[in-house]
Amino acid sequence: MDFLEIWGNALPNLLGGLKWTLLITVLAIAIGYPVGLVWALGVRSSSRIIRGICITIVEIGRGAPALAILYLFYYGLPTFGISFTAILAAVVGLAWNSSAYASEMIRGGIQSVPRGQLEAAEALGLKSRGRFWKIIFPQGMRSATPGLMGLAIQTFQGTSLAYAITVDEMVKVAYNEGSRNFEYLPTFALAGVIYAVIAIPATWITSYFERRMARKY
């Protein structure tokens, strides 16, 4: 078994799969984080109905395995006449999952804003909406940023689950490459290296921001 030869043959196709992996990651985050903000605000709503709906959506998104959510969108919804392509099902499913976790991080960041900041805003005569968007939200998002960065890494790694719904992301490509000559170990090892090359530096950057936030506060 010549790892380097197998890696050289498999690398171009794996990089093609990486393209879909990154696309799903970016779209899931771009959709999930803003939606997570909506859920976070909904959970804080004074309306019991809105609060109950948002809590239910968030708890299902956090409690259900991401793979089950992907199956729901790709295999389950066609029963009701709603069909998604594999890529769209992966994006929507992972966006729901990431939005649920993001909502809790954002809500935690908002709640971490010191009471004194609110009192100062009230003393300046800011109305409740102005206090939220000018004082509470910016500081809350600053606190939530390291957690959201970590969630982005988890979402990137979670795209490997899209293999189960036939998306040609990196894990599926690695499996297909291994199936050609039954050399699964080298191809999956290469896929793991590619994941690590992206995820490990991203983790270092996240840790750096966490340390900066800790020193600042």
C-alpha cells in the first residue's frame, strides 16, 4: 500500500468534494446565524405564543441529531409532497441545527451584558429599542462571537453527515475513491488530514479570540 501514490490520485477528487463541503458550511452559517438571532429574540418575547414556538424550534434543533434532521428534510418531507435536492436538504438541515445552537449563544451573550450598561442607557434617555440595538446587542454579540466561531467549526465538521443523503461532499468522495481499489484507509486518512488542516487553525483563531475577550472583560 503506497499512501503517497493513493493520496496523489485521490487528492484532486477530494478537493472537488471539499468545494461542496465548504459551500454547505458557508450557506448553513449564513442562514443559521441570522435565524438564530430571530429565535433568540423570540425566546425573550413577552408573547407566550411566540416564546413557546421559538423555544420548541430551538429545543428540537438542539435535541434532535443532525443526521435525523437531514433525513427528515431529504427522505421525510417528500411524503407530504415537499421535495428538496440533496444539497438543499443538507443546507436547510444544518442551518436549522446551527441556528438552534447559535440562538442560545446569542441569548447568553445578550444576558451577559451588565445591568449597569442598561441603567446608563436609561439615564441617557434611550428608548427600549434603542437600548437594545445600540447597547445590549453589540456587547452581547461581542461576547457570543467566540462561541459562534466554534459552532462554525462544528458545522464544517458536521457537513460529513451529508454523505448519508447522497451529497458529493468530501466523505462521500473519499468512500467512492476507496471503493475503486478497496483502499479505504488511505483515502479516509487523507480526508481526515484535509479536515484537520482547516479545522485546527480555525480552532486556534477561536481560542485567540476567547483569550482576548477574557482579558478585555
